[in-house]
Amino acid sequence: MIRKEARSHPVNIYMGGHIDTAAHTCREYCDKEGLCVRLYESFYIYKDGSEQGFTVSFMNYPRFPSHWWNIDKKAEELGLLLMKACKQESFSIEGPSRTRWFSDRPEDKVDFT
């Protein structure tokens, strides 16, 4: 028996949209990049609303370990592809120490510098 381990680096993409579209997009990306992700349905409830969506989970798979920055990079790449495919205007990526929010909404495009 072989045992391997890798430093944990769980990352999740949270987005509204149809899970079938997300599955198709994830499948194409994973085939191209040699990845494995977990995709599951989510129901988001927020101030003044709610919507169906999905969560895409990445892990540092010990059989094919990766650096944390590569996992973050792949999550951002896939998140942007999913945003376009699912016709969404925003999504979030949660990692072990920070959560990043991406928005293409005109009202969110404010320069804070």
C-alpha cells in the first residue's frame, strides 16, 4: 500500500447559476488542466433574496500534489470561466485564510484608491 500526503489547501468557488452548465464547464476545464474538483448544488439566501447555485471545491490531492498558489490560480481561472458560462455577474472564492469576491456589475466598478 502506498500512502501520500500533501499540505492542505481547501478552496471553494461559490456562484449562482445552473448546475448542469457548471458541470459541463468544470468537465472541460478539468480535462484540459488535469484536475479533479467536487461540484455540488447550493442554495444561497442573502439580504432581500435567494437563488440556486453551486459550489466547486478544490483540494490539494496527495496523488497529484500542487502548490497553494497554483490551486488559487486554477480556482480563479475556473471561476471566471464559470461566471461567463453561467451568465453571472459575480462570484466568491474562499480559501483557508481569505475570501475574494469578483464582480462585473457596473455599480461595483468603483475605484477605491
